[in-house]
Amino acid sequence: MMCGVKPVVNLLRPAQWLKNGVIFLPIFFGGQLLSICPWIEGGIVFLAFSLMASAVYCLNDLVDIKADRRHPEKCRRPLASGVISALAAKVLLILLAIGSICVSLLALGRDTAPAVTIILLVYLALNTVYSLRLKHIAIVDVFVVAFGFVLRLFAGGVSERIELSAWIVVMTFLLALFLAFAKRRDDVILNNGVDEPGRRSTQHYNADFMNAVLVIIASVLIVSYLIYTVSPDVIERLNSRYVYVSSVFVLAGVLRYLQIALVHQRSGSPTKVLVKDRFIQVCVAGWLLFFVVVLYLR
């Protein structure tokens, strides 16, 4: 049984569509920010990925109904609380997945639609296996989540006809991995002392391990970014010797997120952190403004 629009919206989690903003990164770094066509193509892919992501959320909640009912926060989700029936969620899942593929095939150009559709299907298949099995395998579960962001990036690059550099792929993966481990750490802390945790993979993590992993990935992320900023090919492509200045914003942002995760213990939702934390917002804004100046105003 379905009760009102709000439970359906909660099930689809449109707030999480913010993650699909990765699709527009190729436009920004490809110097196409002022071109209309890439934005149109990117917007179509954003819609297609948002529909598919909501389908995946339906699938995930269907698989996790029992576990979510034991979770102090997830028990309020529409399926776990019984506000929406499993049958209704299955129907929504199918409609959203079909809608996503239709948007890709019908709205994109003939030269890009097949590739984007394949990426969407890979994303759906990967997340289906993830929901059914991989989410219960420690470390693999987080890598799958991070790879989902790389798929978004590839979809954006293909649709916008912009070749992706190895750097943007690597940095996207590392950042997604960092955020995913921070989120998983919150699950570990929340399930500490619980006889039957909601996610079996958390049984193979503990706070000390997660803290070490976050520090390691943060270190690799920062060092990789520093190497990127002083790389000769990057300096030549951006026509600027001062790209390394942007590392200040990256370093401050990563350290702030570590503080949120390790000190304040509230890194469970990267989307909420980005929306609410002013410090990180300033870091992101400063980083974007720096590249706007380098790419478009010089």
C-alpha cells in the first residue's frame, strides 16, 4: 500500500541525486563551461542516472527490509516502516529503470546514446550484485560504491564528447573511496556492540581499522593531487604554473572531513555534510573559483 507522495519521495531519495553532479565535471575541466550543447547532453545523462539511482535505492531497500528494521535510523524508511509495500517498490523500481534507459536512448544523440545506455546497464547490474552479495564483503563493498562514481564520470564524458584525462578518473575514484569509507565507518561505530549488525561486512571492520584506512586514503588523495598540480602535462594543458595553489583548498577540505568523521562522528551522509558544513562549502567554492579563473578568465 502506498500512502501519499512524501513516502515515495523518501524512497527515491532525490537529495542523493547531488552525487550525479560528477557527470558535469568533464564540462568544467574540458573548458566547455560556456558551451550550451554539453550542458544539454549532460543534463539528459543526469536525469537518466538519477532515475537509475532511485531504482537502485528501491532495490537496496527491498533487499534490506529486515536489516533496516533493526537500524535506529533506517527503520524509518518507507519500506522498513511499512508505509510502502514491497510490491509497490518493485513496480517503482521497474518503471524507474525503464524510464532511465528510455531517456538515454531517446533523448541523446545516436553517437552517444548506445555508450551511455551500456554504462547505465553496467551501473544497474553492478548495484544489483552489490545489493544481493557484494555489500556483505568487506572492502569490496566500498570499492563498488566508489566505482559507481567513475561510471557517472565516464557517462558524462561520453555524452559531452569530452575525453577524460587519467587524472580526473583517478582523483574521482580516490575521493569517492575516501567518502565511502567515512560513511562505512559511521555504520561500524553505530553497530558497535550490536549482536546482529544490519550490514554483515561491518563485522569485518572496527574503529581502529577504519581510522587507519581513512588516514591512508586521505594521504594518498592529497599526495596524488599534489603530483597532479605539478605535473608538466597539466601545467602545459592549463597554461598555468600555479595550479598547486589549489591544493590548499583540497588539503583543508580533506582535513575538515577527517575532523567531521573522527572527532564529531557525523560523516554518515556525505551529501548532508556538503549541504550543511560551511567550512567544506568554502573549500569547494574556493577550489572551483580557482579553476574558473585558470580555465576561463585568463
